[in-house]
Amino acid sequence: MDFRVTLVAALGLALGTLACVGVLSYRKIIREEDDQRWVAHTHLVLENLDAMLFDLSEEETNQRAFIITGGASYLAPYESASSRWQRDSDEVRRLTADNSRQQGSLSRLDPLVATRLTQLQEGIALRQKQGMEAAISMVRDGRGKQTMDQIRAVIAEMKGEEEQLLRQRMRIAEVSSHRTKTFIVVGNIVAVLFLVISVLVILQEMSRRHKAEEALREGEERFRLLVSGVKDYAILMLDSEGRLASWNAGAERIKGYRADEILGKHFSVFYPPEEVERGKPQFELKVAEEQGRVEDEGWRVRKDGSRFWANVVITALRDDKARLRGFAKVTRDMTERRRAEEDMETRNAQLEAANKELQAFSYSVSHDLRAPLRAIDGFSLAILEDYENKLDAEGKTHLQRIRAATGRMGQLIDGMLNLARISRAGMVRENVDLSPLAREIAAELLASQPQRQASIVIPPKLTVKGDRLLLRVVLENLLSNAWKFTYGQPISRIELGTKGNGNETIHFVRDNGAGFDMQHADKLFGVFQRLHRESEFPGTGVGLATTQRIIHRHGGRIWAEAALGEGATFYFVLGN
């Protein structure tokens, strides 16, 4: 363990222990004060309970004196005692607000006191109306004594509860005090122990550092030998002014100087003259000093004047007081990599030019092929219209076949152009909900043949990551394919859905259409490849090839499963 960590830990534990002892001592004082408050609290409750009983007894005494003498002077003390009883009762209720048992006892006491006060008041009223004999007779009937005995019993129970709480609190305080005293003693012993450990750690560290100094020197020598042996990197040390202080074999190989030729010179000798004039060497030292390091790529100069492309990292070196001591400079010859990058840029430029030529070629093909097709179709139509009466049925059939062939050729040209356009189109990846796109396409399909009985199932919230426009093309091709190949079914059933497969989500389009033989599945996504006759299901053979190209551009894959006469399911997975 590191010396500082060990020392800080030992001293920290010692100080922490002393702090704990101090906190416990303070808490002991607070606890004792709290115990004293509770004792005073209990005595106050007891005093108020005694006062309540005394007030009630005084009311009885004044009531009896009034009954015997009839003197009105006894009524004022009677009423005063009643008022004091109420005040003492409220005080007891406040003092025992946190004691549910005492509150319960007060709840039992209140109706008893109310009964007794009613009895006393009735005696006074009887004396005033019927005389002493009638009032004395009422007093002697025993009801008042019975009620008073019940009141005394409840008050005695409450006093017992308070005395029990007092004894319990005193016992807890005594145990807590004993534990605190024990911990304070043990804590002081532990603190002294940690202080002793701290002293031992310091002595041990002094010995270790002494041994670690000859090892450090040995390590420095090994590091020097290691750096000097590196040949792929120029590893240099600069002083704070930028003069070279060390040299290695890699620096000699890359830059061409021997150590005795270059040591002590300013490192700006490695920069082209125009960079030196702009102050680039000094600027890089300034950035490294302010930010800790600087990295740069650019041309550097060898001893023989030849230039090479270098990656340079300069790191500021500071002592433990943050004073700048110099710089470490690592240089790597990146000339070959730069040549490779330039070759790549050239090839990219050539590829871009080829793409532009392809685009121009596509436009030319579209324009040059469409013109004769339009001519063939136009002249065929003119012959059919102008020479209708001179042509026999076979001639008309031939001309109609010519026009149909030119129409298919136009569709093929459109398919080729769309496929090329899809391959070059830029992509904007975003979260795309396929459900509303699919519902739009389904509505268009249903509107195109309203006489068909069809069910197209599209679940909500099929969210994926991809290009919205390209993914719409995928859905158009797959749903249109399903719509086409379910023609002739009593009820066309088409479903867009998903299923899980480990960490990926598989989307599918399923139909109950004509299907196909899986032996020919490898031809599905080829350009102009068809598994059905044109007379059965018209098409160009480009739609699925376009779909596959879009899925591949999204980093995904597409495949199909089917059986003749049992429908087909096209599955696709989009990449992340």
C-alpha cells in the first residue's frame, strides 16, 4: 500500500476515533441533560396528578361546608378549585401527549370527574332549594364516594405508569452511560494505537524510500536503454526552451542525425522553413505548456533535406510543484499511410466520376432507347388505326404484340433506372413507423381493384431505424407483390407483421397467393428473374431486386419461404 495512503489512513483512523470519542462524550452530556429533563417531566406529571386529586378533594370540602353552613363564602373557593382542576388536567394531557396509555387513562378519567362534578353541583342546588337535611341525605347515599374512589384509582394508575417510566428511563440511562464510558476508554486506547502505527509507518517508509532510490536509478537506466532501442518512433526529451536533451535509435533512423550532431540544437530544425517562419514550433510548445499536450500531423524535414509526413505528440513535463521541466516529444513517420490515404482519395474521386458517368449513361440509355420504342409503338398504333380494314386478324395480332412488347421494354427501362437510382440515393436514418406507410399503400391497392374481396392486416407501431423514402419503396414492392399474386383467390389475405428472434426483430409480409417452388428461390432477387409466366402475373422482374438492394443498404438481409399454391412469406431484417 502507498505510504501516503497508509499514513493518512492511520492518522485518519486515530483522529476519527478521537472525534468519535468527543462526539460520544458530547452525546453523553446531552443524554444526561435529556434524562434530567425526563425526570423533571415525570415529577411535573406527578405533581399535576396530585394537584388534580387535591383540587377535586377541595371541591368536595367546600361543597360540604356550604351544605352544613349554607354560607355563600364557600362557593367561591369551590368554583376556584374547579377551575384549577381543569387547568391541571389540561397540563397533564399536554405533558403526556406522547403516551397513548396515559391519554387513554385521561379519557377514562374525564367522564368520572364530570360525574363527580355533577354530583357536587346537585348537592349545592339541593341545599339551596330544599335545605340542609335533604342535601346531607344525598351526600350520604354513597354515590359520590364510589365515584371518587374510581377517580383515585385512575390517578393512582397514572402515577404508577409515570413512576414505571421514570425507573425504565433511569435504567436505560445507566446502561447507556456505562457503554459510553467503556467506548470512550477503548476509543482512546485505539487512537493511541493508531498513532503508534503512524509512527511505525513513517519509519518503515523512510527505510523503503532509501531502498527505492538505487532501484529507481536502475529503472531509469533500463528505461533509457529501452527508449534508445526503439526504432519505429523518435522519442526525444526537450528542455523548457525546446533544445534537444536526448536522442534514440528511432530518431536517428527517421530523421537521419546522430546524437552528437543534434543534441543541444533547437527542435525547430525538423520543421520546413515556411513553418519556422510562421512560428509553428514555438506555438506548439506554448500549447503543450498551457494544455498539457499537443498533437499535430504535418511535413517534417530530415537531415538530407527530404521531407516526410509525421505524427507528432509533445507533452509538457512538470515536477511535483507543477514547475515546467521540459517536454517529451514522440514522432512517427506516417508517410506510407498518407500515400495510402491519397491513393484512397484518388480512387474515391475516380469512383465518383464513374458514378457520374453511369448516371449520364443511364440518362442516355433512357433517352436513346425510349425514342425508338415510342416510334415503334406510335407507328404500330398508326398502322392499326389507318390500315385496320386492310389487315387480317393475324396481322392485327402481330401489331398488338409489338405494342405490348414495347410497353414491357419501357417498364424494363424504368425498372433499371429505378434500381440504379436506389443504389446511388443518399440515406437519412431516422425512426420510421412502418404502419402508417403500409396503411397508405394498402388503401391505394384496395382502391385500384375495389371489386376484390381482400383482407390486409397491419399492426400498429412497427417502428424501425432507416430511411423513410427507401423503406416505403420496400413496402410498396412487397405489398404490391402480395396483392398481385393473390389475384384470383376468393378472399385475398395479406399480413404485415413482426416476430422476435433473439436480439433481432424480423419483419414479414405473408399472403395466401400463388406461391412458388423453393427450388427456384435463389432466382427471386435477381434482376429480370421471374418464377411465373408474364401471361399469369405481369411484371418486370426488377421490384424484388430493388427491395433487396435497399435492405442491403440498411445493413440487413431478406429471404422468402413459399410453396406452390399455398402462398409466400417474405422476411427482412434491418441492420442497426
